[in-house]
Amino acid sequence: LELCTVYAEGRRSKPKKEVGCGLDVFGVCWWEEKHVLGVRSDSRQGSCSFCMGFHIPPSPGAEDTPCFLQGPCCSQGTMDPKTPSQPGSSVLPSPILSISPFPCWPLPSQGCFSPLAPNSLLLSESRHVPLAPMPRVGCPPMAGGAGEQGWGACVPGCSGRSPSTVVSALLKWPRSDKGCGFLLRAANLGGGCSPAPLSASPEMDPAGQSPPGTLPGEESPEMDLSHRFSKAELALLYEEVLYTIRHRLGKPEQQHVRDSQELYSYVQKAFGMSTEEHGAIMQQVMELESPIYCLKATVKEAKGILGKDVSGLSDPYCLLGIEARSQEPAHPDHKKRMKAVVKDLIPEDQIHRTQVINQTLSPVWNETFILEFKDVETASFHLDMWDSDVVESMRHKLGELTDLHGLKRIFKDARKDKGQDDFLGNVVVRLKDLHCWNDQWYQLEPRTETYPERGHCHLQFLLTHKKRATTSSRTQPSYTVHRHLLQQLVSHEILQHQAGSTSWDGELSSHASTVLYLHATQKDLSDFHQDMAQWLAYSKLYQSLEFNSSCLLHQITSIEYRWVQERLRPEQKAELAESFQSLLTYGVSLIRRFRIIFPLSVPRSTERLQSLLRVLVQMCKTKAFRELCTPSPDLPQMISTALKSGTAEWFHMQKQHLKPMVKSIEENSKALSKLLLEVIEDLKQCQKIWNKLFSTNLKLNIFSIAYLELESLVAEHVQEQLHKVDSSMSRPTAESLFDLYRKLQELCQMKDSLPSRDGPLALSNFHQWFEEALPLWLQKAYTTALERAQRAIQMDQLKPYGYHKHSTSTVDLSTCYAQIVTTWKQLNWPDPEKAFMIMVNLLEDMCKISLMYCKLIKERAEALSLSEQNEGEAANKLCIVVNNIEQLRLLMLKLPSQLDWAQLEQRMRGVIDPQQIQNALHNQLDSTVACLDHEVRDVVQALATKLEKGIARHIQELSSSSDSEKPEDSIIPLMKFLESELQYLNEHLVQENFKSLLTLLWHHTLSVLSAAKGPQVPPVQHCQRLFCALKSLELCFHAEGCGLPLETLHSATFRALETHLALCSATSRKLIQKYFSNRIQQQLDTSSEKYGAVTIKALYRPSEQKLHVEVLNATNLIPLDSNGSSDPFVQLTLEPRHEFPEVVARTTQCKKNELHPLFDEAFDFLIPSEKCRQEGACLLLTVFDYDMLGANDLEGEAFLPLCHLPGLDTEEDEADMGRVPQTRLPLTHPKPTDEILQLLESRKRDKEAQAFVKLRKQRAKQSKETE
């Protein structure tokens, strides 16, 4: 294929700034699918490598002889593009041109493009006016051109100028199915000297012929900035405006230009007249006869005038006229003439009279008079107001008499002549003091000083012309001439606007406003006709030179406000109706192509479109439109239809633009993805930006219109391109299809934003088009993740990753899983059953990768450990491995939430059995997580095994340490070892793995300590060392809550070991106290009275430090004598004896043959209160059966704790024995064996312990309790 170098592909690509001319390329066009609009790569004679000549063949079949469109930085020969433009040169300022996509047309069969010269006529930015092939007139041949016949339009006499305005042009030719076209659009307006006269020569538009390139019956393309004005018409219009300025009337308004020479200079530029042309036409104007100057005076009303009639009212009327006087200001009769009445100053045939308004002091006339004058400097307007006096009878006058003033009037009338009118006042105005248009209240002046206050008169003046000598005024209606002048000046104002035409808001310069104001007043145009002329001119100019349409809105509002159909002649009605229809058609055509005409890349595009919509809506609502354009079109329906067709055109243009050069499924898929990207972006813009404009102004949902149209077109086009897809496709093809699937999915999901829809859409089942590619997509996701995981393990040095405790391979594996999760979410397969199978496959793949990772990462750790031969580094590697596996386990546990299994199960409800979901998903995941847990435990066990030997060694050393060494000192080596090792592991293991390791070490430590205490009763010092070690290890492993929780530490083994070591390490007295504490607790826990019970009352008196005890009775004693009864008595002792060594035991009297004895005896014990609060302090009540021959038999024991005695916690004897409640204590028997007694018995050298054990054994022998 013969292709030029492609500069940019696609409208969305960012334009590249070029040195020299600054030409930007935005689009790629095609010539019969072979030639690309692009960049010329060389720099030959007559071309420019910076401004990008365009490879466009002159005709089909002549591709080998291309011609190039020369860029704006080139002159009429070879020129260095880097040379800056100089003032006065023929080089356009840069940047000038840019290229944007536009519907294509074929090239003509004959001819070629000539270079656009610096003085070529182009059109202003974003305006598309066709340019037909025509002869180039008045310009020298251009370098690289094709002779005199070419595509362009040049202006005679413009050579050598640097135009101040550059306008854009659309190269146009007849349409056909194939071909190419492009659009040049001004991107910058340069400065410079004035352009040549903007007119078209007769050779460019021969009468009765259509220019080349124009279809028969089609209007000739206009490139003349004067908008259809021929040179002769411009000359006549120029004559009209010069005549208007020369015969200017009235004082200038404050905002208008006073100097006429400035106005002459302005209109010369606006009409593009040379000095010679201006002088010639000016000479003609000076030779023309002056117009007849007229004052259009309107007498509107008066107020506060004098009442001259008997009734107190008047019958006023006015006399008015123009007085022409000499220019001598000091005329002796000047004051008299100002006071003189009209009929004395002005000839009778020049005097005008209003109607008489009877019986009023506030008359309203609203009468208009045309008063001619010759010299504005010497002419004055005079108005007299009179009271009409009609001859009436005396009887009639007396009947109207109401007050004394009326009577005076009767006497005054009697003295004057019959029928003589009364003077009410006058107004005198010099014409040179008037503006072109005046409307104000004037004070009525008196002839004498009798009544100085005579009221006011409301007058309106307009200085106009009659019988103007210009050709236009003689041959054309005033309204038409004014419209042409307005059109010419407004077009000049738009083109002179520095910021570009689109930002022009309709405000005219003071020069243009002055000229138009003078012309309208001199021609006496009504406000309505002025508004109509402005509307016709502006609406026509808007179709060629786009500007802010808010001024159109103002004009159409003015027409609606002043609309009276009867004011217009038939031809004016037809002209107004045609302007409405033309603007409507043009506006709808712009809206149809709004994506190109109002691109969002251009500032204020949305405002421009909104303004256009408002103008069209307001225009269609006006009375004028509804009355003149019948039947009235349905604007929303028209725009809706236009939007549909415009959307289809835009889609086909994008489709053609993105058509792949190579025909294959892969390239087609890529091209379709790019096309869908454009479609989605366009729909987003419609939804977020454009929809608000159309909805507000027209109640149209442009998103709905565009979506339904594009969705149907996309579905048809994609199905057409994918009909050859099968399972034998390559991987690159499958990947491109996946990207296409995602774009279609995004497009399909946008249907949720539609307000309402009927029936299924064309893309409802688009996923079925990709079922053949689905297995390849899943396989691609698996292989990509697997390969990445394997590479990550191979590159992993098993070192912490940043601040984390795992290595880099886990991060990569997490990314792999995230990509698989993303793939699942991107697929979002609509078919639930198929979606479930996809999930099962993805989960199987991730489980395989997880198990593979565990195997390979351990192998990697072994390989690195062997190469380093360092035990510490090997342990570090194991820590990293277990952390990695733990991290992987956490990743697997997150899969159900990340993959949203809950939603999938809900979709599967009624399709697949829940048990099948459980087996296929949850069981498989649980199995994999269990394997990972096992792997973690294995590695943690390996780490724990290395520490267990050290812990066992230190505990063994602790057991064998000297008895003279303090327990706190003997455990220091063990604690230092653990602190060092655990700190290292805590730094290298994640928290979960570290706690698992601590748990293993804790259980092992407890087993070592249990073994160290031995099977027999160890020495006290040995047990003290072991107990101190146990408590220290507890604190170490708990670590103030940072290690193992207390629930884990305080296991059954720990509690048993703690209790045993605490007892073994205690002194004999502590053990005795512990024994009585246990018996007190046993007493509190006993509720059975199988051995009977004893009832007492006990009270402690703090003031006397006495314990007062009353033994009341005993009940339900067991018979111990042969006669079936007993001889009971109670022995009272304070225990333990070493706390109360001076207190002797007390006994009650013996009750013969009683099983329910009543004792009712009191006892006092002198003991300090602090002794009562000691551990194990109690009152032991022992009930015996008295035996005269042998030892007394034991009935039972009861223990009363002293720490809860009434009165113990008070400072004074507040408690009364009568108020102390009785305490019933069940009798208990000691157990035959007791651990504390066994420990005490083992201490053979402790006499106190042996005595206590002997006493308790005697009681135990009499006990009826068994093991």
C-alpha cells in the first residue's frame, strides 16, 4: 500500500505542536482504503516538512503522481519553515490551521489542489462554509500548484498583504460512497494590515452558471465575506453610508462617535475600500443633492395647564411649526421672537394644528407632524398652546359657574372680543440642541410674567430625511437598505473580534452603533423594523460566521414583543418566514453534528450549544413563527430525528476511521475495542454534560437517544465481525477478544441509566458471542498467575520485604490472586450456571498455585540455607517461610468475600443444589486452608524443636543449682535465654505464627517443669526454685498481653503444677494455714448434715478484744455407743495453734444419752483482732462421744472462720448478743489422705509439722470418710 507517514491516529490523540506553522493533525482520512492523510516526511522544493503536506491523489488511478497542499509557513517558493514571519510578508502568522474529522467526499475527476496562499480566503474557526474549485484570480502561481485552475479562492489585489483575519474553509465536492475530504479550521487569528476589498469578481461567479463542483440546483458556495454583495452593490451601499454620515443631524449621543472623520475611516475599513475607491465614491456623494431635512414632532400630552374656562378647565389645542431665522445671535428682536406666537412668526401654510381636547387640564394628543427645514443651525421649533373659546350664552356660562374664579372669568370674557382664544403657554426649542431622537417634558413658557407656572408639555422629536439622493434610497425600501448595511457592519465587527467569532456577544463598536443609529433615524425606521432587520442580518450571519447566539435571543424576543403581523408587507412576511426556516434548518444541522461542531475540547462549547438550543426553542414559541411558518414543525421531534441520524453518521465515520489495515480477527477485535472506547466516551459525555442541556431546553434525553441508536449499531457491527470466531483462535486473538468483551460489557451496563425501555436490547446476550474464547481466557489467567508465582519464588532471597515480615514472593502472589479476582469481576458472566463453573475453575487454579507455592518456597529456603551454612540464617529463612505461608493462608481466607460467593450462591438458588456448592467451593477451600495450616505447623514445630533443647537444658541446670542460692538468682540464665530467642522470633515472625510457636513452647516448658519436680516429694528449696521459674515463665510468655493470653497459659497442667509447687515450696506453718483454709472452704461448700450439726452464736468485742462464743446445741448426731445413743460434748479450739499459742482449748459439759443435746454454754477467748484476719484462722468445734474406758469417739468437726465474725470490723461494741444470728454448722469428717498432710509428714525434722500431722492422723483414723 502507498501510504504517507501517519502523524496521528484518531480524534482522541493529542495534537503535536510543530515548529513553523503549528499545523495540528487530528484525523486520518482514506482514499479508497489506500491513501492516508498524514505527514509528509521530506522537505522538497515547494513543500514544508513542518506544516505537513497532504498526500491526496488528483484522481483514482493516478496515485503515483500526488500533489501536496502547501502549509501556511511556506511562501511562494522554497522557504525555511523555521524562519519567523516578518511584518508585511506573505506568510500567515502561526499557528493558523488545524485538522478535524468530517464526513468524507470523493475527489473530483479532474484537477488538483493548489496551495493555499497567504491571501487565500478561509473561514473563521468552527464554521464550515464550502469552497468550490474555481479559477484563481489576481494571484501569481503558487509553488507546488497546478496552474490557474485549482481549489481555492484568492482576492484581487491582496498579494503582499498579511491579512488581519484568517477564516476557515471546507473543501467540498459532490458526494459519493467513497472518497476523502478534510476540514481546515482556524486555530488562531493573526494581525497585520487590512485585507483587500471583500468582493467576488464576475469571473468567479458568471451569471446563469453554477461554479465548478456545485450540483445542479444547488446554491453556489459563497466564500465572499460581504455575503452575496457584488462590487457594484457594495459601492451603492458604501455611497449610502457616506451620504448618511455627510448629512448627519442632531447632537451626538454620549456613547456615539462625534467626529465624522472617524466614521469615514471606520466604514472604509468595514467595506474594504481602498483610498482611491473611497475618494471616488466620496466625490460622488458630495455632488449629490442634499436631502430634505425633517423634524418628526409628536405632541403627546400636557399636564398642569391653566384653566381658562368658567368651569376651571380648558379646551387646549396646539399650533406648531419651524421658524428659520438668521444666524445673528444678538438680534434686537430675539427675546420678542421667543415670546411671539406661532401665527406671528411662521407663514400660515407651514403651521400645524392639533385637535382640541375639551374640558381638561391634562390633555393627551399623541399626534405626529412632519416639519421640514433647511438649516439645523438656524431653525427653531415653536409650539403654542391655546384654549379654544367658543361663543356661549350668558345663561350657559352662569350654569357652569362654581366659584369666584369662574365669576372673574365671566367679567374678563365680557371685555374681550367674541371667539378670541386664550394663550396657555409656548415651547421654543432650537433644532441644533436636539439629538437625533428626543423624548422629554418641556415647561410651557408665558408671554408675560402674570402666570409663570403654566404646566408642562410632553414632546418627542426625530430628525429625519426626505428625498435622499442616493441610488439605494431611490430604488430600494429603507428597511432593505438598512438590513444590508447592518449585515455588512456586523460581519466586519465579528471578523475584527480579537478573541474569535465564537466569543463575540453581539455588542457593536461605538462607530458601528453610531452609523446604524444615524441611518435608522434618518430613514425613520420603526423599532419593530429595526429589530426585524437585525434579526434577518444576525440570523443570516450566524450561519456563516458563528458568534454568541445570545444576541439572536435578544432579537427574537424583541420581535415577539413588538409583533403585529399587519405591519409587514407580504414580501417582508415571506422574508421573515424564510429566515426562521433557514435558521431552524441550519440549527438542527448543527445539532445533528454537535459532536464535531461543539467539541468539548474547545472552551465554552456547552455554552454555545445551550445558547443555540434556547434560540431555537424561543423562536419556535413566538407568535411570528407560528403564524408565518405553518404548519409549525415539532422542534423536539425534529431534533430527536436529527440526533439519531447524526449519531449514526458519527458512528459510521468512527468505524471507517478506525478500520484496520490488516484483515484478521485479532486486528478486527482491536479496532472494535477502539471503536467501543469512542462510543462509551461519547455516551458518558452525553450523560454527564449534554443531557442536561437537551433535557432543560427540549425535555429530550439525549443519552437515551444516543444509547439506543449506538447500541443497535454496535451489536450489528460486532456480530458481523465476530462470525468467524472459533475455539482454534490464537492467544493474542483471545486477549483482544477479552478487551472487546469488557468494552461491550461496559456499554451494556450503561443501559441502567436509561429512563425506561421496552423489550430486550440488541446487546442483551452479547456474552454468548464469546463462549468459544472463555476457556482460553481462564487458561490465560491461570498460566499467567502460575508463571509469575514461579518467577517470584526463583527470585526471592527470603528476606523481609520493607517493613513487613514476609518476602517479595508473597507480594507477587497476592498480585496474581488479585488479577484472577479482577478477571472474575470483569467477566461478570450473566449465565449463573456458567458463572458457577467459571468460579470452580478459578478456585481450583488458585488452590493449585497455593500448594505449589508451599512446596517451592520450602525448597527455596533449604537451597539458600545450604549455600549459606549459617544456623542463624537458616532459622531466619524458616521464619520468612512460615510468614509467607501464613500470608498465603490469609489470602485464601479472603477469597469468599473478594469473589462475592454470597451473591453467587444467591444467583445459584434454584439452579444448583446448595450441597453441590458446598462441596465444590467451600470444601475445596477448607481443604486447601487445612493444608496450609499443616504446613505452618510443621515449620513452626521445626522452629520450636530448636528451642526446646535449650529450655530443657536451662531448667535442668536450675534444678541442680545450690540450695544456698536464691531462687530469683537461679532462674536468670533461663530468662535471658528465652528473652533473646523470643525477641528474635517476634521480630521475624508474624503475630499469628509467633503465638503458635509460643503455644508449643509453653506446653513443652510445662512438661519439662513437671518432670523436674520428680515423682517423690522434693525438697522445699528445689520446689521454691521451680515455682519461681514457673511464675517467671508465665510473665514472660504473657508479656503484658502481647504474648499468649491467660486463658491459654492457665491450662489444667499449669494449674496442677502451680498448686503442687506452691505447696511444696511453702513453710510448715503456711501449709498448716493452707490446710485450715481448705477445711474452711470445705465447711462452706458442705450442705449435708449426715454427721449432724452444731448451732452456735459468736461475737467479737473489739473494746475487750474478746471472742464470745455461745454453744447452743447439736442435732442429728450419729450414735456411737452400743445402746444406740451417745454422750456428746463439744471441744472449742482456736486454729492454727501457732497463731494462738496461749489460748487453751475449752469444752462443754457432756450430755448423757443424747443425739440432740442442748448445751447453752458461753465461752470467752482473749485474742487480738489482727489474729482473726490471718489465713486459716478459725474456731474448731469438735464434737466427741465421751468414753470412760478408752479414747473419746469423734462425732464430727465444724470450722467457723474468724475473719467474718460480727463486730470484728467495728471499732466499738455496737453488736448485741441478742441480735447476733445463730450459726448452724454441719459436722464434717477429715479425709483419710490429704496432700498437705503428706508434705508435712515428709518433713521429718520439723517437730511442729510432725505434731500437727499426728493430731490430724488421729482424727483421720476416726473418720468415716473414704477415698
